[in-house]
Amino acid sequence: MKNILEIRNLQTEFSTEQGAVQAVRGVSITLGEKEVLGIVGESGSGKSQTMFSVMGLLSANGKITSGEILLNGEDISPLAFTSEKEYEKRMEKLRGNDMAMIFQDPMTFLNPVLRIDTQLMEPILNHTNLSKEEARKQAIELMRKVGIPSPESRMKQYPHQFSGGMRQRIIIAMALACNPQVIIADEPTTALDVTIQAQVLDLISNLKHEINSSIIMITHDLGVVASICDRIAIMYGGKIVEVGTDEDIFYDPKHPYTIGLLSCVHNPEEESKELKPIPGSPPDLLDPPKGCPFVDRCEKAMKICKEQMPSVSVFSNTHECSCWLHHEMALKGGDVK
Ligand code: SF4
Ligand code: MG
């Protein structure tokens, strides 16, 4: 499979009054053609900041300090440009056209005082040579594609005239407008109630067979990615701690944090099963632990875990995990150190 996006050893920091927060600490991941990749972790794990780094949407106090972000082989990290102006120019071309983002809360993205047709036609008019009439036709087609009933009659309405679920469908339509190579969805269903959540997930799941884009789904809920993603990366403390196919992650999880997350997933077949949140809180990224980021919450922690960052164990060509438990010494029953 051809890689559309390849992130190599990305590090992103935020300067704060207390010091530099190391939000993304050496993340490497690939996204293949037409692949759906889930990035899962608690809030503060660095998953959104990794993607904001890719999109060039970090807040003013954030900056990429090292690494590469290859889109079809071209490095689009700000570090690869001679000036911030050059970088911004390139990103403006890419955003909406080659890469689009779907945000958690549609209302922060839709302009409340502009009609839906204006907002939906804008990316089409900006990035293609279509006439206004053709753009309107395409906008109506997109509304139909994302399941908005009688789109012709709703084109002239304003965002507040749509329900939350319908607004999220409009955002998805806007992201699809220019056939981007990469769509990044940041917690696209979190702000919606459960039934609507399921409908929007169904929509994304159906769309993945119809469109040519590769999709990254960011979520704190492993249950959300279960039915949609081909591959899943688990993030913790600014790092990817495990990556694998959906089967690797759900049927053969290796990292104690992944195992913990799985016990928080609601299984409709086991109504009575109690969900077990993982006790403790994520590490302080102002002063990240020297060793494994999960050490303070891990029931299996060993001496070495506090002292050294775990090396990567490779289980198959799809499945990797960073945990000392899978180091060959620990597997032989000896203490790792
Ligand atoms: Fe737990 Fe150690 Fe593995 Fe980290 S490296 S997850 S602390 S066993
Ligand atoms: Mg987030």
C-alpha cells in the first residue's frame, strides 16, 4: 500500500509560563492510500496536537521542534520551509484541497451568519475552476451524499436551522468538497448524543467505501474506532505506545494501557459488565517521566520502567508496542534489569 502521509519522529512543544509542555514526543506513523487510521488516547495524550501539527493549525504558543511530515513524499513540516510565510502559503493551498479536517463541535467551524450554500460552495469555488452554478450542483450532491434530506430546499438555511447531527453532516460534506487525499476527523461525534453519534459513525463508515480519501479518526473512545478503522494507534503521554490492525488491538492487545482502555469499552452484549476506568492521571508533560510514560498507573511496572524508555517490540508486520514486558529478558522470566 502506498503511503499518503508519513510522520517521522515528530516533536511538538508549547511554551507556557511554567515552561515547555512536550505535547508530542517523537511520534512516527504512516497513513496508506484509502486507509482509515484511528488514533486513540485520553485527553492530553497528544493525539489532537499531532494532527494540528500536520495541518499547520497549532496555537500561537505551539511549535514543531523536530521531525518530518511527508505528504506524498513532500515534507510539509514548517521546519522544511525557509520562512513562516512560505510555510503558510503552502499550507493554505493544501488545507481544504489536499487535507481537510472535521472538528468536534460543528458550531465552532460553521459561520452562524452565513447560509449553508455559501459555506459549502466556498471551498469548491476556491479550489476548483467550477462556475457558481456547477459549484451549487456539487454542493447539493454533497449534501445528498452525507444524508441530508431534500438538500435543494435546505441550501438557503442557516446553521442554527439544522440539528447538531445535521450540522456535523454539513461539516463532513465541506471536508469532502475537494476530494482531499487526507481527512482528519478530531472526535467527530463527541458533541453529539448517542443515537446521533451512531448515525454519523455509520455515515463515515459508508463513505469510506465511496471516497478515495484516507481518513484519520482521533478519539478517546476505542469503541468508536472499532467498526471503522483498518489500523489503530494508541497514544499515551505524547507517544504512540501500540499500533496494530483492528484485530491486533481488539483481540491481542499487548500494552497494559491498551488493555486498560479495552476494559473501558462498553460492550452491548455484556450489559452487566462494569466499565473500569484506569485509575490515576496522565503524566505531566511539563516534566515527562524519563522512562515509560504509563509507569505511575501500570500494575505491571518493573524497576526498569521508571528508568528507561521502553524499546519497540515488533510482533508482526502490522503490530508493534513499546513496553518492557515484551522485552526478551522479561519474556524469559528474568528481571529486565
Ligand atoms: Fe507498564 Fe513497564 Fe510496560 Fe510501561 S513499560 S506499560 S510501566 S510494564
Ligand atoms: Mg483533543
